[in-house]
Amino acid sequence: MAAKHNISLDDLLEGALMEPARKRARIRLVDSIQSKEGVELSGGDIHTEEGRLIEAFSFYYARLVICASEDERLLARWAQAEATRAEHLLIRDSQNVLNIANTYISVLEQSQPGRSAQRGMIGTDIQSLRQSQDGLEWKLGLADFIEVCPRITGNRWRLPNCDIDSGIVRLHNEQKYSSTAKLARLLREHIKSDVEREGIAKMAEVTTDLAVRLAEPVGMVRNLLAQKTSDAIALVGAEEDDWPPCMRKAVADLSAGVNVNHFGRLFLASMASTLALPQESCVEFFRGAPDFDQGTTSYQVAHVYQHGYTPSGCGKLKVNHNCPVLPGDDRLCDQPWLDHPLKYIRATQRRKQRQQQAQAPKDPVEETPNEARV
């Protein structure tokens, strides 16, 4: 399309022809930070050449902005939003979902319930079957399934709850969750990984000149992300300065759409429980997570609160890659006696208390009246 319409990088950055694409790109970037549903589906009409230009080049302009930011948190959040948009499109796009799936999944079957399956491998066409009232049913290889399912929350994605036969996982239709929707959910994780991987590679190619030319939109998305993180932290009504860096980092990452690992999530929930934060506030910490589900998160947080989990110490946090501090980053963390995040909070609170006492006005000494000095 760039060759056909003679579109250069300069045109994309500043040309009049690409102004609609740049406007659409800004919407995509704002949605990636502010919307829980990912990038909105409505954009240019892709059935027209102009609409295809807007959608295609708005994606590339947005990627330029994200890469120029050199912020992997922004990249993760944008990749998640674009992948979520792709998931919604694939659920509706019965003509292309098979082709997209075959680029990511090595063993894929498409069948009607009750009929023999047709199997296809990468690079081979799979015969399209007429969709019945119950809908098409998809099956995929066990290796393809377990490559992605650990990144998705929900009992239906756990292997003991899956229908597996001879190394094939059946994505059966449910009343409110079709087999195609399940396939699209798996593909979303592949797409997100691809977008992130390409973005990280492109970050290294951003020149100083390009970064300067993209300074305005980069500043916009950075400010939006900072505001989003501040809003998430303010939900609990606690002072952020009292929190250890590991807790602040977990909250900031989740707010930015970073997929914090299971150990980090359990640590954050147990810290919130120990600090007696409301369960609703703890659930809000996870709302920005790529796989957030209100019901699942509420249940898991309630379980942590009910059983009184003890937050892990610094040693385990480091082993599980949940300690963001290097020697010299935080003077308090460098103390040899500080081996647990709760000690960090106690130390900061004691320090604040001493500062308040030092700044408090002293009561004036009551002088004895002259008549009493005899």
C-alpha cells in the first residue's frame, strides 16, 4: 500500500494525506491506556481504499510512537489493547479466522459437533464446513494449547478441566462462550506476543531525529500512563511513599497492562490484606491486568483475605523476579536488616513519625508569676 500510494516515512509523520491516519493512531493510543476493552473497533471503513489506508497506517504510526517512548510498559499495554481488538474482530470474521489461526497453531481441527474432524497443518488448507445451529467446533494440539493457556485466567483454561483426547484439546461450545470465541482468545495471546516482540526490536531502530519528531505524541501517552498509574494508587487512600518498591512496582505494572506473574499477584494481594486495605481496593489493583476478570479476581482476592496469607520476604521476591531494586537504588532496601517488605513500611512510618515530632511546635514553658517567686 505504501508503494502503491507513494507513502514515505515523512508522509506518515507530517504529510497531509496521512493526517486521518495520525488522528486514528492517537485514538488507538488513548484507548490502549484508558479503555478496558482494548482499541475500539470502529475506525476507517476497510471496504474502501481510504479506510484501509487509515487503519493500516494508523497502526504503524502508533507503533512508531510507542517505540519512540522506549517504555516497555507502554509497549505491553498497547500490544494488549491491539490484541484485544484483534480478538473481537476474529470472533466476527468467520472468513479469515482459519487463516489467522493457521499462522500460529500447528495442529488445528474444525468440525461440526458429532461429525468426523478435518485436520490441517500449517501451510495446508482446511476444508470449510457449513456452520450448524450449534456453531463450528475447534480442536487444537495439546502443545499449542499449553503454550498459551498459563497466561489466561479462569478454570476453563486449566488442563484438568479440558476435554483432551489423543493429544487434541477440544474447545467445546458453551452457552455464552462459543468455540470460535475460545479460539480467538488463544490467538489474542499469540498476537500480543508478536506485537511486543516486534516492538522491542523496532525500539532499537529509533533514531534521535525520529524521537524528536515524535516528541509530542510520546509525551501525550506518557502523561496518560502516569495519570492512570496515579489513579490506581489513589484508590486505596494510602500514602504511596510508605509502600516498598516491590509493591509500588506491582501496582504500576498492572495498571500499565503488564502481565505480572502469579507470585507477584499473590504477593500484592497478601500485602493488601496485611495492610487491611478494603478487598474492593485490592481488586481494583488488578483491573488493568491483561487477563482481568471481575468475578475470578474477586474470588481469588477474597480467598487470600480469608486465609490470611503472609506476604513473601525479599529473598523469595528476588528469586521470582518481583524485586525491582538494585544495590544503590533505595538506601533503605540496602540495609542488611531489611529482609521483608513489611519492615520497609514500618521503617518509613517511624521515620515520618520522627519528622512530624521534630517539626511540631513545642509547648511554651509556663512562667511562674512574680508573686509566687518568694
